[in-house]
Amino acid sequence: MTLLKFNAILALAVALPIVGLVLYQFFWVHKIIWRSSWPFVIVIALILFEAAIVLSYLPAGYYVSAFVVTLLAYVMLGTSRAFLQNMLNKKVVTSYLVVAGIMALIVLFSARWS
């Protein structure tokens, strides 16, 4: 699959360091020290990278794939922030998963599958 005549995996490999910096900024803005957040930055960046590669093979458009990756980022960033700030509980996890699940169902059922 190509985007602007680039290989999708090559384009994502170029974007991986940028995503890592954005994730670092997310934790920095929430005043979480680097010593405790660096494993989350690496793992979340790799999971988002992997999800984008997998979703590029689905017969849906770029918008649907991007939205699904955004939902994954929403859930992972929200729960990891709550975990690192010692605010993680069943209610927080449930709220993130319910919101992401409803949004995913809406988008996936309304998407055009070519």
C-alpha cells in the first residue's frame, strides 16, 4: 500500500520517532517524570506503530484506520496516565473502555468497506 508513492511501513518508521516525542510531551505535560514514563512511551509508540501497520491491510479508508489508532492511543494514554499518577481504578478503566468501544462500533459500522 502506498501513500504519496512511499511504502506504508517506511512512512510509519519515519513517524515512529515523532510519535515517541509526542508521547513524551503528553507525560511531561501531566508532570510525570521521565524515569517512570519511558517504558510507557516506548511500548505505546510500538503498539500504535503495529496497529497502524495492521490496519493498513483492512479494506477501509485512511480515516477509519486513523480513528481506530486514535482510539487505541486514547485508551492507552488515559489508563497509563492514571496508573502513573496512582489514580487507576475500575471506574477509570471502565469509562475509557466504554467510550472507546462505543466510538469504535459507531465508526466501524458506518464505514465504507471497499
